[in-house]
Amino acid sequence: MMQTLQQLRHGELAGAVRLQLRGGLTEFPHEIFDLADTLEILDLTGNALSSLPDDLPRLHRLRIIFCSENQFTELPAVLGRCPSLTMIGFKANQIASVPAAALPPHLRWLILTDNCIEQLPAEIGRCIDMQKLMLSGNRLRTLPPELANCSNLELLRISANCLPELPSWLTSMPRLAWLAFAGNPFSDGAIPPAANISWNALQIQHKLGEGASGVIHQAIFNGEPVAVKVYKGAMTSDGLPAQEMAACIGAGTHPNLIPVLGTVPDHPARVPALVMPLVDPDLRNLAGPPSFASCTRDVYADDQRFSAAAVLGIACGIGAAAAHLHARGIVHGDLYAHNILNCGKGKAVLGDFGGASRFAPGTGLASELERLEVRAFGYLLEELLERCEDELPKVRALANDCLHPAPEARPAFAEAVARLAAA
């Protein structure tokens, strides 16, 4: 809920735990310090700030700060002195410099998407609590090898940078499960050919939904209902829309994926668009995305339960879809329950290719990337088992193997699907 500077100055926000202020602020409002004993989340996104006060650590309970869409050219060093800070979001500024001093000791989640960063300090390796690191849309040519010390890192976004190769140590990180790297020189970025569907051939009906990368409308094409995803063209936390389109088209056809019918070459606004079959309305998101508290783990309804048949159906379907993708040189990058649609009885479809990246199949790197993503599959199995009405010891054993800290000890997706079929 948005608050106002006037409310803050009049004392109407006394005791606030969360504060969100927008409105062209050019200076940090010092009235915020009146909330020092309660404020935990501060959101100053969408202003014109370029600095933070040196006494920011007076906000001794501050855990989360967002200063995206401002005018910072450097990540403020004062952040590193905030004793309780665990999450920092400075997306879409003009940040070119990340001082080592700006990294607080207990940092878990750092968002620096869509800036001008060319290098990171070696001291980032001291952030041993780091679980999420969002760096897409910068100018990075290398990653500091010290980052390998961040053994708790689970999600990494490095798409749309200038990396000539994927660091060899990256796929050996014990907990890394969600990786996006499309749009770098070493990654194939060409959009595969697809059928052209004219905008004039589509009868747009109504909006179905909106995500970070685009807006989805229901439409009629050749007398059949379809979904049309119109991309916004802006950088998302995962990467660029063109990379998502390339992966969607390259994924081909599979029963547990949503196929692409074609692309729209002549949208009136000259933005890219995809045409896909309309998803069965009985399919719903398996879970909600991670919260601030859960960080990397999806959020399920408190009363959500699955039968053994549903668990096996979801797991087999998604595992088979992932095996299909890796055989075609695609790592999904966001294999999460919140990107899975299901009917509640076992039918499941994997969607949202915003974090997908492409690679050359049949190589050593391909095997490493597969076993990295198998860990994400292990988390999914673990979450399903926690909510299953029955004990499934064979699935539990598979989940444990998929989550093995040594990536080379994890099964490939084909083996995982075979073991599920025998469970």
C-alpha cells in the first residue's frame, strides 16, 4: 500500500513496519528516521534519488530496501553498515560501481538488474548467506571466482551481459538450482523460425493476464480460441523477451509444454508477440512465487494436499518435459511450482520461459547444466512430498538424490523419470 510524504510528516505512519514512498523524491526524507524502531521494509522505487544518508544504519531494524528506478550511479556504501539488512533491490538505475563496502554481512538477496555494472568486487564471496543474485542486463565480462565461496547461492541471473563463457566453477556450486544466462556471447540468441500469423488474422477479445515480460490476451484465430502474448520489450529480472521467445519456439512440441503456433510479425506497436493454444481453464498454478521470507522457495496454500497419484502425475510430466528441453539444448532456468499449471489430479504443464537459456546439446557443459536443473526438480519433489497424503519412499529417495550437493552424483532427467515410472 502506497503511503505519502505528507502522512509521514504528520505522524500518521508511526509504528509502520513497511513504508513505500513515490513521487519524484530527490532527497531521502529524514522523517523516515522517526520510524527507526519499527521499520523493516523500505521501498523508494520510482523516484529521482542518487544517494542515501550516511546515518542510514539508524534504521536498525531495516531488513529490506528497494531503490529501483532511481538515479544511482553507485551502490551506496552505507548499505554495508546496516546491521539487519538482508535484501537489496536497485534495479534499473545507472549503477556502474559496486563497492565492497556496500555489501552487508548477512545479505541473502541482491537485485542489480538493468544497470551498467562491468565488474563485481571479489568481496562478494564473503556473502556466504547469499541465496539469490540478480545481475541480468549489465556489462559484466567476468564473474569473480570468489563468488564460488557463496555455497548457499541457489538462484543466479546473468542474462544479457558480455560474458564470453560460463565460468567452469559455476555448475559445481552445491546448491545452485536456477540459472539464467541467455543473451551472452557464448549463448545462442537467434530466434528459430516459426509460422507467421498476421495481427489482422487475430480477433483480440480480452486480457487474460500480465507478467513481467508481457501481456496475454485471448483471441480467435481461424475460428479457434488462442492466447496471444504481446511482449513489453523491457528488461525483466530474468533477461530479454527475445531470449524467451527463442526458447519457447525452440522447445518444440511436448504434452507437458504449451506449444507455439506462430509469431506475429506486424503488431501495430512493432513489438514481438507469440500465438499459443488457449490453456485448459481447469489448470491452475501449482503454487505461488517465493515470498520475502521464503526467498527461494515457493509458497503453497496452507491446506494444499496431493494424492499419491497426483504427485506421481505432476512429477512424471514435468520431469519428462525437462528431459525433452535439455535434449533440445534448453535449460528452463525457472523450474518452479509457480510456473507449473495443474488440474489437481496429476495433469501438469510447464510454462514461463523467461529464464530459459540455450546451449549446445551433447557436450560436457550440457550434462552439467542438466544436473544443475535436476536440483530444482528435487526441490519440487520435496515440496510435493511434504503435502502428499501418502508416503512415497521411492520418490523420497529420488528427491534426496536430485538434491545431492555434488552435482555429478545427481541423476539425469531421463533416469529420474524412469524411477518415477517404477514408483
